[in-house]
Amino acid sequence: MLGWSINLFRIFGIQLAVHASFVLLLAYWGYQGWLEGGGWGMAWSVGLIVLFFVCVILHELGHSLTARRYGINVPRIMLLPIGGMAEFDRIPRKPSQELLITVAGPAVNFLLVALLLPLVWSDFFRGEGVAAYSPAGVIVQLVYANLIMGVFNLVPVFPMDGGRIFRALLAMKLPYLRATWWAVMVGRVLALGFIAWGLYADRLMLAVLFTFILFAGNNEYQVALRREQEEAYWRELARQAVLVPPERPGNPPLIIHGPN
């Protein structure tokens, strides 16, 4: 399904792509904006969504550029209706590296909040309010979006950033696969809680989002399990090759020529 994508352009050598379903998101918010403010409202809503996903791209670049410092190739960043996803050619096995790579994403969002907030400080915090269709209104929306994005991604539901941070911290004391198992189990409990709350509070999108995250976490654990099994298999073959030395050929047989 992730193959249904459109390549946009490269940024820092990384291919930026957008999933085909992203068009549905733009159409939905464009329609909502049109209901509220006609053509101007539609353009405003679509523009805000585009700016929001610029922040998503910056979040993913935080992960990606940090990963490249550790020799990890990042061929693509995919934009989905539920957010973004940086595709790594491998997951770092050193917990300290995974920790720094993962923290870099939310750190970008909090940095954007720190840069944007002073621009609307006087209007927002003095209670004067900000007009919705104004430059200050856009900045306020982006401050909220980045604050929510940064905090939301720190929720310890694997494979979200918070879950990966939790796995990295556990992996400093536990074997990698065991740390992944615990991160998935804790994330599963939290995800089920968010799904139940979303259904109870009539927040269907939240329930759908955490259902997707729940399955993604289970799938990544299975991938980690298969990788551990493959590595154990090859380690065992290498161990046996060392323990069982190859047979040394004996002296070549003497060839005795009889009388002709």
C-alpha cells in the first residue's frame, strides 16, 4: 500500500514522497474550509494543512539527518495523512544512537515552538485574541501544532518516538529483543486505552490512529524477532565452523611405476 506514492523532490539528498491518500486529506479540509468561509476559507484550510506538513517534514528530517551521522542511509521520507515516516535502511543496534536519533524529531518541534512563540507572545498571552484569518493566526496554529506534535510523539506507544525512546532506554540494560518486547507490550496496553477512550468520547480518528499504531508495533516486533533468529543462525554456523577444523589432507600416495 505504501507503494501508492508520488515522488515530489529531494531534500538533503533524501527523496520526499507523498502517499496518494494524502489527496483525500486535502480534499476533506478544503471542503471544511469552504463550508466555513467559501473559496477563501478553502484556500486557508489547505494552506494550513500544507504548513503543518512542512513541520512534519522538519520533524522527520531531525530523525533522518541524525541517523545519517551514524552511517544509516535514509532513502525516503513518506508523507501520510496521519503524519510522516522516515525510511531507514537499518535500525541502529546501539541504544545510545537510537535514543539520539529518536529524540531529534520531537526536539525539532519544540525548537519551532521556541522560535515562533515570541512572534505572537503579546497577542496570545495578553488575552487579546488573534484573528483566525491573519498572519498571527497562522503562527498561533503552528505553535499549537508543533507543541502537540512534539508531546504526542513522546507518548510511549511503540513504534512512536516515545516507544522507541523507551526501547532504547531498556536496551541499555536488557537484550535488544527483550527490550523491544517490553516496549511493544507497554505500548499495546496504552494503545488499547487510547482506542477505548477514542470510541467512548466519539473521537473516531484517534481510535483509528492508535489502531494503526498498534498493528505497526506488533509488526515491527515480528521483524525484530526474525532478524534476531537469522543472526543467531549465522552465529551458530560461524561457531561450528571454528570448532570443527577442516580436514587436513594427508601425504599424497606414492605412485610406483612398475616395469614397462
